[in-house]
Amino acid sequence: MAEWGVAFAVTCACGAEARQDAGQWLRDGAIGWDSEFSCRACGASMCLGFGADGTPPWVRDPLIARHGTVRLRLTAPAAGRVAVLKTLREAWDLTLPQALELAVQLAGPGLSGTLPEVAWLRERLDARGVPAGITADSVAAPGPWDPSTAAGRG
């Protein structure tokens, strides 16, 4: 299981400083997320949302701001090209040209994302016998999980 969380200050409707928690995790082959809000001053608390259908930017962005990103690269870039393409096409319902573009990135600089996102793809690649490694990301780059880059897919 891969899991990331962050807590940060927000302003409550009562005007006091409140706390928002946001998290993302990988469990049983699915990426999930949630966010909660609580205010000690007025006692307000609520679940702001949760799901397994893509982490919204208002949850994902604070996680990246706190933890940064990681990068997934193939450890044997020349091996398993067909398996890589099949995995990518199934993961995001990509066209063949889109999958080829991501496969080139995976074999070269790698794909950037949160730890749960990258671990999710590594699990899928591993199931097809394609070895890939996760490393810290020195410069976060747009990846296939970003809502802005995913908009033109599928």
C-alpha cells in the first residue's frame, strides 16, 4: 500500500482558522482519495469528498506541495514494449499514438506523479512482467495523472 497525506490551515465560515486534511492512497489496485475539514472554534466538521475516480486538483495539489512527486522509469527500457503499450492503453483508455508517447517517456525520463499514482502504474506493469523503478523527482513534470494533461485522452 502506498499512502500520502497532508494537513493544512484554511479559513472556516465562522472566520477562525480551521484544518483541512487531504489524502491519497493505493489499495487493492485502486487509487483513492479523501478530504476532511474541521474547525475547533465553532465545531464544524465535514467530509469534503472522497473517491476512486481521479484525484481532484484541490486534493492532489496540496499533496504535491508537501511531498513533491516521484518518477517511474522502466528498468529495462528495451524489454516488453508490447506489454508496456497494452498496460498504458488499459490504464487510461489511450489511442495507440498516445500510448507510444507515454511509453517513450517511461523508457526515457519517466512519468511523474504522486507516490500512490506511480505505484499503481508500477503494479500494473509488474503484473505483465515489465520491471520499473520509482525514484524521487527533482523537478515535477506534468504526468498522465494531471487533470490538465489527461483532458485530451480517451
